[in-house]
Amino acid sequence: MGYEVTMKALVLSLVVGAVAGIRPSKLMRQVPAIYVFGDSTLDVGNNNYLPGEGVPRADKPYYGVDLPGSGKPTGRFSNGYNTADFVAKRLGFDKSPLAYFVLKAHNKLIPSSITRGVSYASAGAGILDSTNAGKNIPLSQQVRLFESTKAEMEAKVGPRAVSELLRRSFFLVGAGSNDFFAFATAQAEHNKTATQSDVAAFYGSLLSNYSAAITELYKLGARKFGIINVGPVGCVPRVRVLNVTGACADGMNQLAAGFDAALKSLLAGLARKLPGFAYSLADSLGLTQDTFANPLALGFVSSDSACCGSGRLGAQGECTPTTTLCPDRDRYIFWDSVHPSQRSAMLGAKAYYDGPPRYTTPITFKQLAAATP
């Protein structure tokens, strides 16, 4: 009984502290907790706990080579921190909340879910359950894991305390890129070009699943959604290397842009019908394309090659302890053949938090954190 009373008091102090901007720490939390859903750009170690040979894992060097404090791989697909970490830092935390399976393995799920949050993100995950099936935690399953977490939280501190906590917390969501890679691969394997009908069906499935996931999180108590759209998937080194000139696959980028426009409309529609629903849609596509247009302005000398990899554009081999590592990771947009470098992730999070208005709509992540749902 004493434990439950103490935890309820802690929840109250965190919620009040986040609202007032007061916390007994060097950092000033703007929200009481962060819950993360998505793919490898946000994963902080969940896939390390999934069985199977084909599961994508960032559990070997050189992953984590620049991670502050350790320099070791943690499951982040980066040379250091990833986008989830930098968004969390902007919101007053030291880094992303820990991965769900890490917390479960160490019996720390409930303390963390109440005091910091939880990351359910999984490398390879898609909006569709069929994307890389069996090799990740798809978005729908991530939502179900959050549902079970919420039930455990309520058993400890009660429904009212949890409801207030979730209402003021930040829900970071970033998924979709893997669905586009899978779609393009399927088209190539069948040696066909996607028809308008194919694209319409693909978009329809994505939007239906995405809407269902967000709506379910809303029903479970989420109110503040920071959502990152699909970036220029046709410009990652793994796709560029398929072109003899190393150019971006414009068709894939156009496909992503079409989905992003539909996602923008979907969120506006949800806001109109869900009371208290607040969101900020981050434009990864626009930001990355602007970066490609003038990389030197941001200090990047490479915009088409992987820092860690092998072969042409560093994209013909995986990032492993035996592959080539670039000497200055901060000068590369891409860390490996798909993922941004730590510095790219940092600049992205900064733009989403309080950067130029064109990179977030209708409000910034900073304004979303301060909003009263």
C-alpha cells in the first residue's frame, strides 16, 4: 500500500512539475513522460531482444561509436544518439526513454513508464503489419504493448493518476519508410511499374492503419502527438547505389510526398473530430531535401554516401566492425546506408522543436509540449 501511495505522489509531482516547468534536476521537463512509437530512426534497443536471424539489430560496432558516455552499440541505428534522443533532450530529458524490452528484462517497466516513459519503436517496423513481417514489432503491436503497459500503470497508481499523466505526456511517432521500401521492392521483383490503382490501394492501407493506431492511442489517453512524416526514401545511399549515376530515385520520393500530403489531411481530420487531440506534424521530407540542396551550409561534405559501410557510396555492405568508417562522422548526412548520422538527427530534432515554421504544422514540438489538451 505504501508503494502505491508513494507512486501516486510521484505521478502528481511529475505532472505538476512539467506544467510549472519545475523539476529537481539540471533539466527542465516540459512534459512528464515520452512514449515513442516507430521504426529504426527511433529504436533504442527493442530489436536486440527479438529472436531470429533476419531481425535488424544495431548491436555491434561501429554502431554507437560516438555515443556519449560509452561509445558502444545500444541498438540505436546511429553512430551516437538518434532522433528520439534529441527530441527527448529538447523536452528536458537526458535522452530517449528506454526500450520496452530492456525495461521488461530488468523489471523496471512501471517505474520508467511513470517517471520517464517507454520506447516501443522497432527497427524494420512499418505502418502495415505485413512490412518485414516477423522481423520487428509493427506499429499496431507497439500500440498493444502500450495498452498492456497502461494497465500495469493503473494497477500501481490508479486510473485517474495515469489518465492525467498520459494527457500531458508527449507521444512521438515516426513510421512509414519501411513500407515504402517494401512496396518498391515488391514492384521491382515483379518487374512492374506501380499503377495509379496500386498506389491508391497502398495509400489507403497505410492511412487506414495509421489512423487506427493514432485513434487507439487517443482512446488510451494520449493527447499530444508529435508525428514525423516519411522522408525522401529515394535518396538514401542504399537506393542511390542502384542508379548508375548515384542520383535519387525520384519516383520513390514522389510516392512519399503523396503520402505525406494525405497524412497531413488525415491528422487535420482527426483533430476536428477528437476532442483535445493536439498534434505537430514534422516535415522530414522537406527538411532533408533542403539539406540536400545546400549541405555545405550545414557543414556536411557528404550527402549521398554512408559513413560506415563498404563499396560504392558505402552502400554495398553493412556497417560492421570490418567495414570502412569515415573519419569525421559529423560531416556526413548518412551514418549507414539508410540512417542519418547523429548530427543529422540532432539538426532534425532542433528543426521540429522550434525551427522555421515550414518544418512543422500546425505548431512546433515546443508549442505542442506547452499546449493544454
